[in-house]
Amino acid sequence: HPDAYDAVLAFKAPRDGSIRYTYSLSVNSENSDGIRYRVLLGEEVLTKGDRYGYVDLAYGQLGEDTIDMQVHAGDMIYIAVNIGGNSSHDSTALAVEIEYVE
């Protein structure tokens, strides 16, 4: 649930390789004014949204994508969820699947 700060889920790559990062987000309440989210590899923004990479998501919409990327051991991948206008009713469902592909 995002509030004044982003709610962030992080993954630290245990080894070098190619990763397939698949995610799905949804807003759980029809009373929500929506959320914003973005995916980052370190400080590099991977989502195509506003100038900061945030993508808007309203109740009833599904935010999902699969991103293939090269990582090095210790690289961090983040998915950050931010409030839409306010944090009321912004409960968010998130599923992430990460796999090394060779």
C-alpha cells in the first residue's frame, strides 16, 4: 500500500546473466483514485511512463509486462508503487516472477 513514500519490492541478482522479469499489478478498491508504478534496474528506469517512468493505473486496469534484461551479480531490480492523488483505498495486488534465461 503506497503512502507518502513509494512502496518498493526489491530483488538482488545473485549472479551474472539474462533475466526475464514478469510482473502484474492491480488496484484492489473501486474507491481508489489509482496508483502509479515504475520498474528500475538500479537507477535506470525500465517502464515507459511520465518523465520519471511512472505508469498510471486505475481500478479495473491491469499493469503487466515482461522485461528481458542483462544483470550482473549484485544488481538491484525494483518495482516501486506510488499514490495516484492520495493514499486512500490504494491497496495493491502485485505478482512478480523472475527467472534466469540462458
